[in-house]
Amino acid sequence: MTVDLDRRTVLAHRMSAQGLAGAASPAEPDELDVLAIGLQDTPAGSASLGLRQRVPTGGPAPPGLALVLSVRGSPHLHRRADLPAVRAALRPRDNEALRSWLGGYGDELIASGADGPALVDLVAARMRDAFPGDTATKGELSAAVTPLLPEVARPWCESCGVAHVAEGLFRLGTLFAGVELVPDDGRVMRLRLASDEPTVADAGEEAMTLLLRSFVRLAGPVAPADLAAWLDTRPVKALPVWLKPHVDELVDELVLVRIDGAEPLWAHPEAVAAEAGAPRSASARLLPPRDAYLLGNRAFLVPDRTVARTVWRALGSPGVVVVAGEVAGTWRQRASGRTLRIAVTAHRTLTARQRADVVEQGELVAGVRGRGERTEVVWEE
């Protein structure tokens, strides 16, 4: 059976579920449900802004949170207490699952006959053993680890002109080594070892299903291909073999919904039951590039394909202006001396109150940066 839902109601619930509903949002960072799937920190500082938009006490490094390389090897902010479950979910069970992390090198690894998951364990162990100092750049850690690995784990890199630990193995290895990113440390990725030994939750095959369930609840409604796009580093358009059993298990508990007559999508039953009670807000917010609010089914979230192409770019995606759950525009920031210039492009007409909200939000963006800058909001056509 397919359930018909109203778009505005679905968006209101999505805002509420992700902690973007104003007074209904959590009071403390560790109460924020969206941290179960993480807030992406690309570019650096994005997770801090995403957190601050949801929790008044949010900041660069709140206690209990950790910035790690998790989903697709990208920097994400998670609750530290959730990391054992995140590791259990993202741990590859076989070479086919590991291929999703490795790009073109995945074919080379599989052809070699090497045990990929064992290589991940080896990389993680060597990282902990050879971590160079209190903090290290990505290049410094790679240089320390590479000589300790078998040849299959350190292919030749044309762009670097040297053989080094494969990029996907490195990023996945940091998660299992307990390596964290130093928050808001600028353009250079700096890493540090967590004080506690990293652990992996004893959840088995169910771990990935649990992570997918959180994703659908927080970023739904979705199509199955949206789950693959979230987890796989490759430009996949269909479910990869390693992911299909988890999605098949999950679909049995989801609800098929049709929103304003569009193509049906899958929604979490709790989300469907809660739709009518979600609080609504007409205020404008500036969310960072690749915020968790932009996850899921892009055709649902931004139906206009021309606008969608400006929101999701292969490189250098902008932040978004969100009004009442709708993506109403994009924004970019550029510092010039002591001034932070925020260029806003509206994709719909904003009221005077909403434009004033954007100006206030510019002050919030500058505050999160913490550099004492004055802000200038520029409206672009």
C-alpha cells in the first residue's frame, strides 16, 4: 500500500528530525539525532556551522563529539559514543564491500587475491604503532605507515610520483585506528590519535542495517539508489551487490509514500506517523555545503533540475538557504581582510523578514568562524 503525503508536512518533519526546528531542537550536542549519520565537514568548518544551526551550544569541538573520516572516507562529526557502531557498520565484510572505498584501485586489489578486510586491520594497526607525534598531517602519517605495508596496499600514485598507502585504505584505516581530525584546523588536514583504544560494536551484519535505518529516518524519504549514493565512493546508480541484502532487509519495515503525486519513495514508519505533528517555521537558515539536510533523494528535495545542479556540484558546492524546509537559494563566503562577504543567490522570492533572517544568519556564520569579522551580505541575481 502507498501512503499519500503532503510535501510541506514531509519537509517540516525532516527539519524537526534533523534538529532544525528552532525551539523544538535539542539543547545539547550529544542529544542531536542527526549525529548518528554524521555532519560532513567539507569544506573544513562546515560541521561546526551545521552543529551551531541545530544546537545553541554547538561549537568547533564540544565534549563527547569527534571529527573522523567515516562515510565514504569523508570528514564527519559524530558522537564519540556512536563510533563503535559506526565502525561496525562501515567495516567491509569482503573485498566486494571494500571496493566501494577504493575507486579504480579496487579492481587491482581484487585481482591480486589479497584479503582486503585483513589489509584494513593491518593499516589501522600500523597507524597506531607509527603515529608520528601528537598531531600529524595526512602526508606525514601516510609516509610513516607506507613502508610498513605490503606492496599490494601501496600502489604507485601518478599524481604524487610515489608509491604510498592507497587512499581508500588510508581513510578507512584511520577510522579503525582511532585517528581523529583536529577540528577547524584550516585547509591542511591535521590528525591526532584518540586517547582511548578504538572499539567495534558487536553488531555483526545488523550494524549496516541499523545505520541505514537511521539514514532513512533522518534523511528520508529515499529511493534504494540514494542509500548507495550515500555510502559508495563510486558514481553508482544501482545497489551494489554488497549493499543489496541490507537494503532488502530494511525495505520490509519501510512505508512506500507518494508525495504530491510524485514517484513513490520509501519512508521510515516513525516518520510517517509523526508527519502531522512536526513544527513548521518560515524563518531562513544558512546551512553549510553538504549538510545532512541535503542528503537523500535529490529530486524530492530540489525538484527543479537547474537549481539542483547549482546545489550539488562535483567540486565546490555552495551552502544553501533553507526556508520552511525548502531550498530557497545558495550562498558562498569569502573573507577580505576583516570582512566576511556572504554572496546569496535566491531561487525564489524572499519576504523582507526572510531577507533580514539571512543577514542575521550571516552574523552567525561569522561567529562560528570565530575570527571577529564583520559581515556583508550581498544579494546576487
